[in-house]
Amino acid sequence: MKNKIFIYIKLLLKVVTFVILIGFLIPNNFLSPIEKKNITKIDPESFWYFPWGESGVHKGIDIFCEEDTDILSPVSGFIYSKGYGSLSGNYLYILGPKWRKYYFAHLDTVLINNYSYVSKGGVIGKVGNTGNAVGKPIHLHFSIETIFPYFWLYNRNTLEGEKKMFYLDPMKYLKI
């Protein structure tokens, strides 16, 4: 009986390892979540900016554009969470290639259901100013997180530096 359990555990570990490796091998051909022609401003210095209100450090960038502008999925992936938060307003998370999570906040409208697949370039919502963006210029808050830490990004000289291992600077991926 012990041998059978051990064999099943080994098999499960192999399957999990295989699935994780496959996730890293999927190409990450990235697309801007807002079409370039619709962007009025991006502040490239806003990533990891401190102080940033209740959230402490700004863990993404703000992409300014007109209200009701289409938000495009930058990658193909799965919608694993959507909802409303007091800071984020209407938000959406996509799990994509390389085990990265794409976060969109302050949406006026979310146009896709939880647990559904979205293709790269598919419209997932509309830009707005919900949550703590009420009364501020219309923008999309966009961040990229990784499930597995990138230890080389750790920075003890910055606020929340241990969290920086899980956040990637979106400006490095936007080809604008």
C-alpha cells in the first residue's frame, strides 16, 4: 500500500512539473491593452512609484485614454477573477503564458465572464474611472505579475521590495 501511494505521489509530481514547464514554454507575444492610436498619455515613471495612496507603491502603470475605449487582451489566456474593489473599481485578471497574471483596474465595463478563455486582441472591457479613480482622469491601471518569483528583482532598498519579485514593469513589454 505504501509503495502504491509513493508511486502516485511521484506520478503527480511529474505531471505538475510537466504542466509548469509547458506554461513557461508557451510564447508570450505581447499586445498593448489599449491601441496606440487611442492612448493619450502613459507615465513610464509610475511603475513602483511611492507614495501611492492606500496601496503604498504603484505596482503598475496608468494608461490614459478616452472613456469607453476598448481594452484588449494583451495575451491569450484565462479570466480567473473579475469583480469590484474599493481601490480597483471594476477589475479583471487574466492568467497567460509564462505563468503571468495580467491585472486591469478602473474598468467602466467588464465584457467577459469569469473562467472563460480569451484570445490575444479580444475586447475584454471598456476604460473608465471606477474605484479610487473616481474624479481623476480616465485611465486603465495595468500591471503584470508572475506566480513564480523573479528573485533577481528583489530590492531591499525600496518600499515593499520583497513584492517586487512578483511584479514586472509593463513598460518593458509595451511596444509603443
